Amino acid sequence: MGILSQLLILHLLWAASVFCQYEDYDFEDEYGGEPDHQLPYYFNPNTQVEVPRFPFPVECARECFCPPAFPLSMYCDHRKLKTIPNIPSHVQQLYLQNNNIEAVPAGPFTNVTFIREINLSYNKIKFHMIDHGVFAKLSNLVQLHLQHNELEEFPFPLPSSLERLLLGFNKISQLPGNALEGLPNMTMLDLCNNLLDDSVFKEKPFSNMKNLMQLNLCNNKLQTMPPDLPPSLRHLSLENNSISHIPENYFNRLPQIIALRMSHNNLQNIPHNTFNLPNILELNLGHNKLKQVFYIPRSLQHLYIENNEIENINVTVMCPTLDPLNIKQLTYIRVDHNKLTSPISTYAFFCFPLIRTIYYGEQNVTVSRPTQLRTPVFRRFLTPEEFQEAEENNESLNQETEEDHEAEDSYFHPYYH
């Protein structure tokens, strides 16, 4: 009887351990719900190429850590390394960020065959210290992180397998005509916080990138809109440049745009139908010199036009006609730090029936005394209790800071993790 009891206990323990393996697994993540727009732009460590079986424990550089639970990954980050250690042939993910590495020689990559992701961000790498072709031979490389280094030039040649390339916070000032050739699989390119100016567009560097979905050119020295962008583009980041004009019909070639960020530029006049895009969800034009509003497409949900010079928001310009069969999707408008003296017309509630928030904040009507408008509460969306609470808290809602709103939405920020 004692033996049977012990066997029963062992069986129960085994069953509990098997159950625990699946307890936290959300099957809806795999089989249900809408796809996340971010997923195509960030490496999925579960997607691994086939490698030959190897005995355990696996080989690992002595300077690094290779966890048994992730035998295809090698962690060498935050270790004050000055050189790249030899990389075992089976490694697929290599993490070398936050070190003091200055060069990328070919030697450590001699036997590397299956590597898919390399993170060399936050180092001291210069272009001339990268051995020619060291990345190009890595035929399975999908993602390469080189942001926060000292690159003066674009690090080419690169392998045709590459899908995501992060080069932000470097000193890149040129894009040679052949730098982006032979990259048919590229979906995301981040060049924010470099020294690029309009001269980089002369050779149309982006025109042949047929699968490019996200292009980040924020914090550069651009004065004009980048020409000949591929129609596949969905996310375009141009904030913190010196762009003063958007050519008429510019976005006709970019019908897939979902999010457009052009805050902190010198825009003054926007042609009426500039943003008549069928799929756009977010439009950020804050911190420009706009004096008038423009047509709002049906799909747009979030509109940011704060810190401009708008004195009156003409709703009929934003919404010329009412179409009950094609309701406009706008839910949020930010208009603080303009020159408004009165709230937006109530006609806006008919044009944009889904709107929940208009953030007025302070208005720059006079230099000496900013004006604060009352934020309307849209009662039709609230229960009586919620409406009463919103009325009581209305004053505090208007005291939200600019930082609060800038932190709200960063779903395609290039450095968001």
C-alpha cells in the first residue's frame, strides 16, 4: 500500500509540472486577435533557422554567457569588452551592446553560419574599422543593431537577407547610391539622429526597397520631403528636421501610410487634401508654424497639431460633408499652445462622432497671459456617474503636462523596447 501511495504522489507531481508548463500560455496570442503592427519590425527569437544538432553543454566564449534555456543565444553585453570574442558556429543571436568595442574584424565571424541577429549598439565603432564584407557574408542575418556608435558612413555591403537595420545616433552624412542596393527583404530602416541632408536624395537611395514598411529619418538636417519613397511604406518619421513644404500630391504614391510624424519642422501651409490617405491612423504635426487646419481623412484616429499658430479651427475644412455610411474615426485631437480664443464648434461632434478628447491645454493668445479653454465632456459616451466625475475633474484634466501627452503614444518610436 505504501508503494502505491508513493507512485500516486509521483504521478500527481508529474501532472502538476506538465500543467505548469502551459499555465501562463495565452493561446489567443497565437490563434486570435488582430496582428500587432510592431511585430514585423522587431526580431522574434522563437523564429530560428534549422541548425545541426550539437552536444550539450554548447560552446560559449569565455567572456560571455550562453544560457542553457537559450542555447542559440550568446550574451556578451555590459562587460566592458574592447574586442569581439570568437563566435561559435551555432549561435543565432549575438548580444554585444553597451561595451567599448571599436572595430568589427572578420576573424571572430569566420565560422559563423546561422546567425540571425547581432546587437552592437552603444559601442565606439567607426566605419573604417569595420572589415569590408564582414556582414555581407552572413547569409541568414535578419536584424543588425548599430545605433549609438561613431559611424561616419553607411556600413555596406550588407547581406540580402537583412530585414531590420538600426543606425540611429551616429554621424552618417551620406548614403552612396549602391549602399541600399541588394536589400530586397528590408522592412525597417532607422537613420534617426544622424547628419543627413537633402543631398542624400540625389541618387534616390530608397526607391528600390520594395518591401520597406518603416523609415525613420528624424533628427537630421532635411529641408525637403524625401522623394521616391517606396509605396510599401507604412510608418514614416520625419520629426525634428527643417522641412517647410509638402509638395501637392506627395502622398499619392504612399497609400499604405499608417503613421506619419512630422513634428518640430517649419511647416506653414498644408494643401487641403495633402493627407487624404485611406489607411492613416496617426498624424503628428505638432511644433510647426501652421495657421490653418486641413482635410481629415476617414481613417485618422489621433491628430496632434499642438504648438502651432492656429487661431481658428474650421471644422467644415476638416470635414466638408457628412456621410453616415463612412463615419470618420477621429477620437483624439491635441490643440494646446495655439492661438485659439474659443472651443471648436459643436459641429465637430457630428463630423467626428467617435471623438472622446479635445485637449486644449493653454493657448498662446497673448505673450504675457496664456489662455485656458474649457475642455468639453462628451456626455453621450459616459454613464451619469462618469459624466459627473468628469465634470468635477475637468479643471485637473486641463492641467495635464506636455510630457504626459508626448509619453502617450510611442508605438513606432525607433528606440522603444
